[in-house]
Amino acid sequence: MAYDLQLTNVYKTYDNGTPAVIDFNLDVEKGEFIAFLGPSGCGKSTTLRMISGFETVTSGDLMIRGKRVNDQLPEKRPTSMIFQNYALFPHMNVRQNVLFGLEVKNMPRAEANRKVDQILDKLGLSGIAEMPTARLSGGQRQRIALARSLVVEPDILLLDEPLGALDANLRKSIQNELKLLQRDLGITFVFVTHAQSEALALSDRIVVMNAGRIEQVSPPRELYTRPSSQFVARFIGSNTILPGTVKAREDGNVILETAFGILGGANRAGIDAHDGREMSIILPAEAVDLVPADVPEDEMRANFGSNTIPCTIERLQIVGHIMHMIVSFVDGRKINVEGHVDKYRDRLKAGGRAFVAWKSANATVIDH
Amino acid sequence: MESKVLKPILAVYVGLFILFLYGPFIVLGILSFQQGPEGGPQFPILSWSTYWYQHLFGLTPPSRIAPLPVGEALVRSLTLAFMTMVTATVLGVMAAQAFRKRFRGAGVVFYLIVLGMMVPGVLTGLGTSLLANNVVGIERHWWSTAFLAHVVYTFPFAFLVMLAILNRFDGSVEEASWSLGVSPITTFRKVTFPLIFPGVLSAMLFAFTLSFDEFPRTLFASGRDQTLPLAIYGTFSVEIHPNIFAFGVMTTLFSFALLSVYGILMGLSVRRAKKMAMQEDIA
């Protein structure tokens, strides 16, 4: 299998001895949309800058299209970078910005112009081609940066928080354009972000990083439903984490003894869940069912087994046909629950009591 | 209450400051229009005339007052200032560029460079002259030893100006250029340099003006042929006529012309910088 991008045991240690990236391993296929996601300082930007050549690799192998590029200069690599601040050349107009990469390669003028026109047209910039970049909006400037990078036909496009400086509405629309563009061009995108919504919406796979290490590499859906570590569970989505000790195992599920009673979750990672092992149940918000207090106990047991926790409804708000609720456990912990209005109409009220319940198969157990 | 006392004091202070700053020049300016050739370098003005300006350019009938021996010295000084400006600015830009990355011994190198403007000029001049005569054994000239002394003196100014400019320079445009496949040299030429040009202009102005009226270093290091400041000083030891004032006015006008060119070029760059700032506001 030929990969577009391969990082094998890549480490980055700064001159003062601070480790920035620790044992990074990743294989990226051609045309994949990869997101590096993590809090600031987790090493995601450093990794991107190693791929681009702006930072040196301390040890390990960095391969692009099967060729080791550790020691290749940035301008020799088939990568191109999009910056958060766009980094447009302020002394050039839109067309000159886009033409720049071709111009210095001594491409024949006619061909270069044709390519520039093509990409400007594709990104809807033809109308402003002769304008100075200064007066343009953030969205337009982001597109110019994209055009400038894409016109040199890189194998891999690197994007460093490219939507970070845009307002929320614009971010959504550029996000969609970006995804369409990537599908259309079929080139590999590596995208760095600290916003999980962006990563979840755009990428084929997400690399979650924390403190210089990879925590998990998964498709978005799986990351959401099957976090493999405490960090990911806290960082992605809105999960309720219930620690306990292993008491039993049944049908691929693990039963834990917790502060809230006997609770279960699916053992997706295939952990050796022997009795007494300290583990946690990761309960995604979507897996939670709220059971009104008037439901008979046998019916509840039949549906959810022992996976029920009594709670108090703190707040209740109806938006359209969705009911948003905040409920609290006896330990004071609050979680958000949503459900269809018809299901709960007249059966729940603020200050009332209910049960948070789930099917074991919809929750996940991980090591504590 | 406070401003009632403070304001007049400050006003007087500013008035005195301006008087001392421009007073000598105004007096020289007025005296340069003294009647010639019998009028002397003092008040009262016998009658207003442009005689001394004509005298300066050799347009007056021959008289007992010899023409000011500054023609060649002026050419020498302009040439020297130009050579110094180019060399010091190139070195300044290169050195400041080097300081963008931390390197071993950066602190020592920084102080060694800055020392050039700290050491008293007389010492540098004397040292250069001794080095040339006694150690290396070469003749002193305005274009060799004095040129070296001027570069050593002006280089730190150019360096500090460029350091300040590059300190605020956003390196991501350079990275963007590299990542488009553009070599660092072309990137510097086409991206970095146009953007730091206002700073380069300031560095050039500093180096030129400092070199143009440099006295103590040149006095020792320049050898036989004099530069303009030395030549003017030389005329004082004979007899002073208002032609020297006329010359002073001319050189000052030249400096103003230089400053205007600088101002215009700077204005253009600042307009562009404002656009850049606007651009960042939007972002």
C-alpha cells in the first residue's frame, strides 16, 4: 500500500529539551482528509510544521509519497501550507498573490495565466482578481490563500487553523466549500484545529493529540461513540464519565460497581476486564434516555437493566419539537439531555424526578 | 491649578528649546545675505544681497576673497557618504536578519556590533590611523581607512533600525512563500525586502547623514584629501567670510531635499502599511 504521508516514530524535542511531539505514528492515504485535534500546546501545529519543513524532525521518519523528506527544505517538498492569518503578500494584488508560486518557477506566462484564471474562477475570485488584498473580507482572503496554495498543485495541502479567524457563519460556509474542494481535487488535506466541530464535520479521520502524544486516531463517528481514553472522552462530545470497579462480564459488556450502583457498558476495545479492575463507563449524551418517574420499575428494568440513575430535573426548555433538559445526580453533577417533545409531554417538569437510563451497548467502558 | 503653573513653564521651555535649535541656523541664514564683498560675518547687515551665493558658484568678479575650497571636498563627502550608506545598510540588514534566529554567542556579537557607535570617535579615528600606518603599513585615504571607520560607526545604527523592523515582521509570509516552492533567496528579494523597505530607507538615511558630517573619525583616518566637514573647519583657521554661511544654507537645503525624498518614500510605505493593518483588523 502506497501512502501519501507517513510519520513513523516521529519525535520533536526543542533545543531547550522540551519534548513537543512524542512517538507520532500515522499513515495517510492519498485523498484523505485528516484533522489534528487537540488543546493548544498539544503538538498538533508542530507536527504540521514538521511535515511542511518549517520545523526539523528530531528523530523518526517523515515520508511523502514513499520518499523520506526529513532533510528536504520546505520549498522542495510537495506540500503547501495555509496559515491562520492567511499570510497573503500585502504588496501584491489578488492575481499577483496567486501567480507568485508559478512565476518564480519560470512557467511560461500564458500557461501560468491560464492556471491562475482557472483557480480564481473555481474559487469565485475572478471578479476581484485585480484588487489589492487589503480591502477584502476574511472569507475572500481565505479563498485567495487557498487559490495561491492550490495553483502550485501540491500533493498534500496543510492547513493550520485556517478557519480560526473567521466568524461563525462564514466558518460554516467555508467549511463546506473546503470539503467539496477537497473531494473534487482528490488531494490529501491535513488540517489542524482545536475546534472539534470542524474536525468532526470535515475529516475522514481525526488524530486527537494531548501533551505531544496521539490519544486516538479514528473516523469522527467512532471517536464520538467510542473514545479510547479518558482524555478523548472528556475532550470530544459531551460524555458522562462514571468510574467504578469491574464486577462481572456478559455478552461483550462489562458490569461495574459504581457510586451510582451496578452499571454496564460495551467493551469495544477488548480490554481484559478482570474482576476488580478500575474502569469507567463513558456515556455519550445521545445514548442517554430520560425515563419519567411514573414508568413502572419492571418496564424500566426490561429496557435498561440496572443502567438507571435517579436524577432531578433542574431546567427544561422546549425548542421546536426538541426538549432540552439539564438534570442533576445526587452528587451534584449536571448533564444535558435532549428528547422529542411528544415522548415527554406533561410527564416531566422542572424540579421533578426522573431516571437517566441507557442500554449497555450504547455506552463504552475504558480504563480509568 | 497645576496646569496654570506648569503650562507657562513648559511653553517657555519649548520656546527656548526651539530658539537654541534653530537660532544658530537662522542667524547664519540671515548673515549669508550680507552685502559683498566688503560685508563681514557680523551684524548689522549693510544691505541685502545674494553676492555670497554667487561667489560660491564663481559668478562674481574676482576679488581678494578666495573661493571656498569645498568643491572637491563636497564630491568626496557625498561619495563617501554614499559608499558608507550602501555598505552599512547591506551589513545592517544581513546582521539583523541573522539575529532573527537565536544562535550561540548572539549576545556577544550584538554588543560587539553596537560598540561601534559607543566608542568615542576620536579613539576610533586615532586607532584606525595607527593601525593603518604602523601595523598594516598602508596609506590613509578617505576612500579606504576613513571609509572603514565610517562603516564601523554607521553599521550599528543601520543594524538597530533593521532589528526593530524585523522584530515586528510576521514571518508567516516568508513561510507561505517557501511552501509555494520559492527559494529563500527569491523569497527575500520578492517578499521580505519589499515589506521591510521602509526600515531599509531609515537605515540608509541614518548611515548617509551620519557619514556626511562625520568629523572626529575622519580627522585622523582620512589622510591628505579632506572631506567636507574637514575642509570647512580648515577655512575657519584663515578668515571667515559670509560665503561659508551661504554654503551652510545650501547644504542644509540639500539635507531638507534628502529628507523630503525620504518622507515621500516613507509616506508611500506607510500608506501600504496602513492597508496591511486594516487587513489585520478584518481578519
